[in-house]
Amino acid sequence: MTSKRLSGVIAAVPTPVTETGDPDIKRFLRHAEWALDNGCDALNVLGTTGEANSFSQDQRIALMEAAAGSLDKARLMVGTGTPDLKTTVALTRRAHALGFAAALVLPPYYYKGVSDDGLLAWFERLVTATADAPIDIYLYNFPQMTGLTFSPELAARLKAAFPQRIIGAKDSSGDLDYASKLAKIEGSRRFPKQ
């Protein structure tokens, strides 16, 4: 796990694309360096703004490798959440191997109405499958896009069950009352909507 946790201004960095739909790594790195040089304390790579769900696993890994090879990894969070557990595990393990400070994980979106117990079991499997790659995990709450919400009760259960791995949440719901409840979970870190 990282010895220094992310804090401060963490910008969701966009991923430009080439005419063929591949990540434009050169332009991505130029923009990411600019953001870090101009006031950002850290970056969120391959989140919603980073077009993560527009790319294949191989494209995501190529961008992750480029970011880790050129930028200060201690200042990088990367989106690793996908609808399927196997890909999420693979991307989360790769993020750890590359030295990213944290993984930002969406719930397994597409199927709606998943119970808190179901989400807890899914995240338990993720944490167990990456036990030897113990990267910090932030829950990514974005119900407008995923159709799922991490209830404050579920977030608290996850934090209590995995206090060394589930570090906090990024909330993009726009619901300040909800964000306030997340922020009150003992030991959690929260990144507000950008």
C-alpha cells in the first residue's frame, strides 16, 4: 500500500483520442504534466472524464503504463472498475504493479437494483483477489451513469470490513446531503464532485 495517501486537488484528467479511437498518449501526457505543474496535487486517470469505459482493457493498460512511466505515480489514482469482476481485478492488480497510489472503483454497473449485500460480496471478492496487490481503493459513486448508489450504510460496512483497503469515496452524485453522510464515515476520505 502507499505510504502517502492522496489529498488536495485531484483533477479528473481527460483522455484525448486519435482518429482511430485509441488513446492519444502523447497529448494525454502533455495535458497531465500541465495539470500537475499548474496546481493539481494529483490526477484521476481513466475515470469518467478520462473515457475509461470507451476503451478496451488493452487500451486502458497502455494508458496506465504510459502514465506510470512518465508521471509521479504517488500522485495518480486510476479508474479500474468495470461491470465484470475479472477485468476489474486485472486492472486493479495492474494499477498496483505499476505503482499507482490508488484505484477508483465503480460498482458493477449495468444491472440495476443490486442489493447492498450483493455489492458487499462483489467488493469482498475484489479485495480478496487483490490481497497480494494491496492498492488503496476508493469507491466511485456516480449513480447517474451506473444506476447504482453506494448507500452510506454499505460504504460504512465496506470501510469497516476492509479498513486498510477501502480508503474513501469519490462522489459524483451532486447530492450534498449524501456526500456529507459519506464524509462522516470514520476514517474515510471523500473527493467531491468535480
